[in-house]
Amino acid sequence: MSLSIGQVLRGRAASYHITKVLKAPTVFQAKIVPFEQSQIPKPAQLAVIKHFPADISSSQYRRELHNYSFESLAKSPYIRSMLDLVGHEDSPPADGTQQPKCMVFEWMDTDLWQLPSQPFRSGSQLPRIMAKSLLEALAVIADENGVHTDVNPNNVFLSGVDSPSPVVKLGDLGNLMGAGPMIKIRFQGVVIRAPEVWLDVPITPKADICWHIGLPDVLIFGFSDKVIEECTESWCIGKIIRLVGPIGNPDPAKTEIIDELALAEFLEKETFVRPGTDLEEKFIKVGTIRQELEKVDGPIEKECVDFIESLLVIDPGRRPSAREALAHPWLKMKSEEDADSDWSVD
């Protein structure tokens, strides 16, 4: 059964009137219709409904539902809250109607992907608040020996970004896995993949720290480069090499990864002649991470650049954990906005 606009779902704490499709066919906006004794905090008016129809694998849904059974995750102020469940009754309703199984989450104003970056590049508290909030969320996950594996701009949710006290939360726990060897597939999207994932070695919670926390901050400051079609994986590795440095050597038995790295090193070093112009260009045009951030209109605080560099460490043994990263001096500083804000990093 799939959901549709206008449909009303009855949960344990309230009813939900579907008003908008956010991501077909699994994510919807709904208006909360509270019961008299509703446990949903007021003045909540909207919620997010997540539902996986029968023709879509429900493994991600079941995994996210399981992950919210950990009290530390469910109650963290830095992880998007689950408000309610629909269709998860232990016994069928008295009228015999079975509702579709849904999870109900708190509503946030926007996600990082939709947020324009320019207003927050200089003098804003938001990059610092975002970094600290994400690290706090990952510290909770790491305490459970988990790896989120998908900290990307679509899963970073924000409310009140223009207010004195912005709120940033990490969501979408459906890809959260236990630390250890990867089975069958590589975790993480290609543009946010940690070096150890490229090398196919067992991952730890620090895999979330490297490209995942560094990149959301980088996206606020913004620099980009074009992907080379049909060589996406090698291009992404090549860009890591250019921005940060070599990612290390894979197991000699893993020939596909060796070939991938060889192409990445070629793309990082070599040039091509663009047809029609006869101009020689680099395949990968960016410089180091510091060089790119220093080019951005802002200017970006030097301490912020230091912070991002401190996270983008190739060797996970030398990379800070979430709790260690929270001690970075930049997170303790106050921006121009902070003086008038109720928000504190302490």
C-alpha cells in the first residue's frame, strides 16, 4: 500500500493528514491532528512520514526502526526525533483495517542541500553550530559502536537558520551499521566516501568523521569541480589525492581496487587537450583543501580552515574521533553573531 495526498493515518500519539510528497514514494509531509492527550510536543504542527511500499525493499526501513530502539539515539537532541509509529500495532485494530507501516519524524525547516551557502560563509555562527551538532550526534552513534555511513547534505536537517538559536540535527539512520568489515557493497556515497572505504578495509566510527563532517562545512563555503563521466570512482579518489594526499595502498589481492587507484593517480597528475579549443587542461583542477577554501569569498576564518583540515586525515588511526574533534579551538570561538545569540557550544 502506498500513501497519497489527503490520506489520514492514525498513530499512537496523533493522527496525520498527508499534505505533500517530499520524496516519492517514501517520504511525505503531514499535518498533525492531535488527540486530546497527545504526547507530541506543542506547538508542533507538521511532521515527516516515512513509508516503504511493498514493491520497495524494506530493509532500510527496518534498520532505521531498529536503530531508534537505542535510547541514546532516540533521545539525543542532535538526532532528528521519531515522534510516533503508524501501523505497528501488536494486534489488528478492532475494525479489521490494517494501516500502512510508517515512522513519524519531527519536522525541520530545511536540509543542508537546499540551504543557500553564500549568506553563511563569513561572520555566521551556522557553520560552527552545524559542525558541533553533527559531531555530537556522531559521538552518540560511536558510543554504540555504530557508523552512520551517510552523513550527506540531504540528511542534515536545520531549523531557524536566521534565528539567534539555529538547530541542526542528523537524520536518516537507515544506513547506520555496526563497525567492522564491509559486506558485498561499499558504504557511503562516492563523493563523501572515506579513504578506508575506498581501500575496502574494516571501518570504524571515524569513517563518518573524515569526508562526512568536513564536506558539509565545505559545502557551505562552496567549491566544486566537474566529474569525469564513466570514471566517477577514480575521479573521486583522484580528487582526494589532490585535496589531501595519497590514500594508501590496497591489499595486493584486490586487483580491481589497484586498477581504480592507478587510474585515479593518472587523472590527478595528467592533462588533456580540449576538443575545439586545442587548450591543454588538467583533468582535476582543484588544489589542496586549504588553497580551495582560501579562494572562497568570505573570508573564511583561519581557525575554521584549520578545523576542516584536522578532520580530513587519511589515516583513521591519526584522525580524531567525534569527541576528540569537539575539543577543537574553532568550536569554542564566538562569531560576530554569537554575541547576540542564546546558542552556546559549551
